[in-house]
Amino acid sequence: QAYDATGRLFEGSGAEVSTPLWVCGHFVAKAFAPLIDDAAKEELRGQTFLLWQTKSAVQPLGTEDEWAQLAEMPPLVKRWADDGPAESTLRPGKVDTANGTPDDYRHLMKALP
């Protein structure tokens, strides 16, 4: 959430990128937070840091109904899906298999050809 509020992204040329980087709270943010802490340390000033994000910024929406498939899953899987709160202020969404609908998260997805 700290990156969502204050983060800026620059090209190698130094030009600022207008579209902010999406830092996935489930995966990338867990590595990004200590990297930022390290970058702030005086003894590391001037060092180059690299964050390698392999997760796509696009959340693909396929042709199959993932919500219907999730509804058929065992209770343990549904609890797992429900327990993953959205941490991003730039990409708010949630899954609530008991009381929610696909509209709670599908706005974050993009239909691919």
C-alpha cells in the first residue's frame, strides 16, 4: 500500500512512466518491501537494486466461468480464496464465495483474444 500511495516508476532513460507499476500484494510486495528497506540504508547508497517481477500486470479473463468452477470446489479451497484480502489501493478487489459475486473482482481482469 505504501508503494500505491507514493511510488513512482522511471524508464532507464530517466523518463517517468505515467502508468504506475502494479505491485502484487500476494507475491511481489513481499520481496519489494525489504528491497526498499535495503535501498534506504546509508551503507548501500549508490548501489543498484533490481526487483524482478514475473507476475503479469494483466489478470487474464478466460472464456470459462471461473466463478462457477470455484463454487464447485471443496470448502478448504473456498476458504483459501476468501482469505486472500486485496492489499492494493490501486487495484481493489476481493473474493467472497459465500456472499460475493464475480463483479467484486472481474473489473481487474482483462479478456484476452
